[in-house]
Amino acid sequence: MTNNYAIEVHQLAMRFGKKPVLSDVTFQVPRGSTFAFLGRNGAGKTTTIRILLGLLKREGGQVSVLGLDPARQAMEIRRRVGYLAEDQRMFGWMKVKQLLDFIAPFYPNWNRSISERLAARFELPMTTRVKHLSKGQNVRLGLLLAVAHRPELVILDDPTLGLDPIMRKEFLRDVVSYLQSIETTVFFSSHLLYEIEPVADLVGILENGRIVIQSSTDALRERVKQLLLPTDQYRRVSPLPGELDVLIRGSQTAVVVADAEAAARAAQVAGLRPTVNDLNLDEIFEAYVAGRTEKSIDRKADLERVG
């Protein structure tokens, strides 16, 4: 474990009863980066976050958050980390100003200037009771509480779930842009990929309790592509190196591959010139978590049906 990373996870394992939830999870989050932690609901994202915060004890592996072990130093981690969850619950009977005044003494580094500036920026009604705030206002209040103590790391667990599209865009503009501007490390868990793409430096995809890929966003888009081939030609070269997803539609076959250069080279060796298409992060995510390859379909039967 080194000081270059805000979060380091190595071979993390966790189970609930006899059910494995996390298996051999390994990833790193460099300081100052925005890391998108992606996965379907139930993939293990929230369980991982609760372990990072010391709210759950892991069964195996190593975890370091800001150089600290959550299993032994959870309180120190929570003082230095801001956390915003989708289902954040606050004292509904308090007015916004009362809540801020109540929370501030728990954090030695609470900055009233930041608190007041963000309250104004987020247009929070200070004399309104928390239970009467809109969903969007609740998210903004949760963010203020997560960052006013100037944390080194902010963990956002699906914070925009339940917001309408306009509110989600405003959240990314107001929240992630602000955190990036002050060089705070951001760990953003979500399954809304089109939101993450403009702001994420790095991506980690969790599927069935395992990390299936960790990469910079740019490198992922550069490597993972869709190759289009006539189906009869695909028969001659299948499987291509690094296949993630295969979609056969009559005379055309679309193949998503993890390394477009290697796959295109293999096709060219066979005398083929596939059409190579770029993919967005949403399409890449789908290929990794829901792709159908020779391991999950009867390729021969599929080809015979369209032959």
C-alpha cells in the first residue's frame, strides 16, 4: 500500500451467509482522480463502499483508505472522508440551518465559509425543515454535509438516483466539477453510465462481485470497439481475440472486443476488413456485464439458424 493512492483494495472478499458477495476484488484510486465504480444493482458496489468506510468488516483481503485500515481506523477515516448515499437520511424535523449547526461540531475541520457558500450556490432554504425539502434539495444538502469539512476523499453512492434528468445534470455540474476544481479524490458509484462518462478519469466495472476491468476512461474507449463483419466471414475467424459480445443479425455480425487492434489484426490475417465502430461508455459497460460470447451461447446453433 502506497501514498499515491486514496484507495487501495487487494483481493477483497465478502459473503453474507453462504452467498459470496465480493470475490478477489482488486482496484486502486489515485489521489486527485475521479473514479467511476460501475455495476448493476446487486453487483456489490454498496457492500464495497460500506467496507471502505468501516461499516462492514471484510472477510479477506487488504483495504487501505487514505493510508488507513477501515477495520481498525474507521472513525479516523470518517473524519477525513465525505460520504453521500442515495438513501441519505437526515433529521427531518430540523430546519436546514439547525442541521448544519448541529453537524458542524462533529468535524474539527468544518469550514463555515464553505458551508455558507455552498448553501447559497445550491439555493438551500435555510429556514425550511429537512422533511419538506425536494429530492434535489436533499441531494444538495447531503453533498454540503459531505464536503464542508474539506475531506480528502468524497464517496458518492448512486447519489442521483431518483432525480430527474435536469437535476442529475445540475448535480454533476455543481458537485463533481466543484470537487475536481479543488483536487478532491472522488469515488463515484453509479449505474447511470451516460452521466459518468464526461467526468470520470478512471473506470472500474464490478460484475457478480468481481472487477472485470479497470482502466482510464480514454483508454477504455480507445481499446473496446465494435467490429462489423458479414456473418459468413465471421464463421471463418470466430472467435476473435477478446470477444465480449456477439450479435448475429442475418447476414451481418457485430462483435464487441476488448482489444480492437488485436481483433482487427486477426481478421486482417484472414483477409478480412471489418468495419470498426466506436462505443460510448454505456455500450462498453453493457458488453462487459451482459455480453453473449461463445462461453454463454451455442455459437454453432446461432450460425446455423442464420445460414
